[in-house]
Amino acid sequence: MHIPDAFIPIPQGVIYWIIALVFVALALRWAKNEMSEEKIPLIAVLAAGIFALQSFNLPVSMGTSGHLVGGALAAIVLGSPFAAVFILTLVLIVQGVLFGDGGITTMGANILNMGVLGGFVGFYSFKGMMGITKNMNISIFTAAWLACFIPALAAAVEMFFAGTFPLIEGLIAMGVYHALIGIIEGLVTVIAIRLIIKARPDIVDIRDPPMKGVNV
Amino acid sequence: MIEEIFHIEKHTYKDSFIHRLDARVKIILAFAVIIAVVAVPYSTIVYTVGIIFFVFFTGLWILSRLSPVVYLRRLGEIIPLWGIVIFFQIFLKNKYYTEYHAILTLPFGIAIYSESVTFAFILLVKFIISISFIILLSSTTKIQDMLEGATRLGLPADFALVLGMMIRYLFVFGYIYRKMTESLVTRCFDAFDRKLPYRYRIRQLGYTIGTMFIRAYEQGERVYISMLCRGYGRNSYLFVKKKHLKTGDLAFLSVSMMVVIAIPVIVWLAPLRLI
């Protein structure tokens, strides 16, 4: 899902950078106001942890593997989509500049897809599903699946606008692959959040009505 | 991926002319080359620009005294996924050509087009040049120097502080990741072992990832409290001393930037084609 350099022309890359920077600035403001400025180091260390947990390979099917994006996980546990924007921006900068995973001119698009879209889709679909189903497992699974699937479709659309991949083929290829990875991401996120709630209920910022599927 | 950070950082501790260059010079050079090569239109002039940039890169890599194996290994780790996407371009039509000529027709209406093959090579050249300069930058510049360089170039202080802390703890979590994967191996757990029930494998991975999250959060809490004890507060920021570029750094940057800007312009304006 990390679009590398060369797949998006410079003018379009600049537009994605500008949009991404607006959300990064909002995320920084969220961190200062909501987390209290002193707690920003905590988020920074957490970003390093999210980077590490992205390294675990997850078996998808037929020998293929994927890895957790973690946007939904961060947004749900910390109770804000801006948490995902903030953490994934840090992760994507390190991945792009140190590892060459993702690009420099395309970093804005990658932040927009995985950080902004992943975070907002993950967080608000979780809230919406909680309101409808009152079932935490279903809500987390749906949120994590959508937070994996929607950014992949967005990447396909961006490459279509760039003229580097046709729309239908791109949507099918990216959609099918990430729909499969999304199932694993959803399951793993459910198990991980349940574990976090049991081990450290104080850090999970969920202020919804009593939930089914979890016993805190 | 996180384990690679130890290998990458190890190479940055070697000594060479490129290693000794100011981080700002390497950051500007790498980003300038990437922007220049991406800015070249999707046409065959990319081949000439790409070849000249690759010769330039090879010269810099030789000056860095790093083994070509280091470069090839890192390139090999990055290329596969997007290499497949580039390969599939040969079957696809895109908006950059109006006419397509099939050079091979396959069953199910699939065809390989001459123009699509050209486009795939154009993407490949741009991709390899971009990645090569990122590899050069990260293999010859310590992460902390890169952060200080970025801060001196204007990275906002708030962001520099957070990014600096994240980078510092990447190594800690690299070790934690290694310990966790080793303990999974000692318990004969393999996420890809088909003899184990799939549900069991997913549950174990979920617990492992959840545990990593908690460890990261608790590490963050400890760091935060430790920082408070050392006087960290609302107005703290990462202090980076002002440092002027040395004459040698300035000269190298000036010449390099002239090369980076001149090559695409000359190739674009003059009928210079190496391929």
C-alpha cells in the first residue's frame, strides 16, 4: 500500500502533501491539547512500538503474507483518529527515508491513505458499529478491515489519476488483496485490543455504552 | 523490517568522504535527485537521465567505500512488491499513449503492448534511481545526524522532538521484537506452519501484537516519567546547535546540485539520447 516514488507525478504529489500536512498539523494540535503536551513523548515511543508490531508477518492465504497497518488499533485504543494520523505519519517518515518503503514525493499520499483515511475510517466505523451492534468484537473487526481496505482503494484511485495504473484493474488487484489482508488485520486487532483491555483497561479510551463481547 | 535498522545503522559508522559529509548535504542531494527524476515526464528521455544519474550514484557509492552487496541486498528487499506492479504494466494500457501495438497476444484477450513495455521500463528507471539515493542517504548517515540535519533545514521543533524520540526507541523495540520472535521460535511456533490450526496461529499473533502494544505504551510511560524527573516540561524542545556548512560540503553540494538540475534540462533541450 506504500506508493513509491515515480508512481505519482510531482504536481499531484504536492497536492497530497498539502492535504496530509493539514492533517499532520491538526494531529499535532490534538496531541498538545488532548494528550497534554507533556505526554507527547509517550506517543513517540508508542509510534516506535507500532513500527515494531508492523514487522510481524501475518499468514494470509496460499503462502502469501501481510502485516498489520495499526491505524485502527491506535485510533480505537487512544480514542481519536488523530492518534493514528500522528503515529502513522512518524512511522511512514521513518519507513520512507530510512528503508525506502514508500517514497518522498509520494509520502503525502501515503500519509493521507494510511494515516488519515485509515485512522478516520477505523475510528468512526468503530464508533458507528458500536452504536448499531453494541458488540465490541464485530465493531473492532469491521473498523480494522475497513481501515485496511479503504486506503488500498484510495491508493488505486490515486494511481489511476496519476495514469500509472488503470482504475478497474487497480481496484480489483488492490481491493482483493487488501480485503484478504484486512480479514487477518481485523481478527488480530480484535484479539490485541481484547488483550489490552484485560491487561491495561486504564489506557483504552472507549466511552461507549456497556459492550457485548468483552468483560472488563 | 525493524531488524534491518541494525544493519543499516552499522554501515553508517564506517568512514569515507560521503560518510563525513554534513547530513544536510546528503538530505538535499537525495531529495533533489528524487524530485528531478520524478519530475521528468513519462517519456523515453528518462532512460538517458536515469543512466547519467545512476553513473553519478555509482560514483558516490564507490566514494562511500561500501560494498556493492550492501546496495544490492537492500535493493532486493525493496524491489519485489513494486517490481511486480511494474511488471504488470506490460499488459496494461494507460493515458500516456494514444495508440497501442500488441507485440504478443496471449489467451483470454491478454496482450503485451510495445508502448506498455516502454512505460514499464520508464517506471522501473525512475523507481530504481529514487530508491538508490534513499539507500545511499540512509547507509551513510547516522539516524541522529539525519534528524539534526533535518532540524537545521527547518523541520519544526515540535515534530523533531517527537521524531527524535521515536527513532531512539526504534532500536529498543528492534531488540524487543527480536526477543519476542526468538521466544516464539523456541516454543516451535511458526505463523506459517500449516500443521498448526489457523485459529491458534492468529490468536497467538494477536496476543503477541497486543503485548507489543502494551510494552510500547508502558515504555512510553516510563520514558515520560523519567523525562519529567529530568526537567522535561511544556516548553522543552530539541536543542540543535547552529552549524555552518564547511567549504568542502558547500562545494560538493553546489557541484552536485548543478549536476542534478543540469542533467534533466540538457537531456530535455538537447537531442542527447544514450538509448
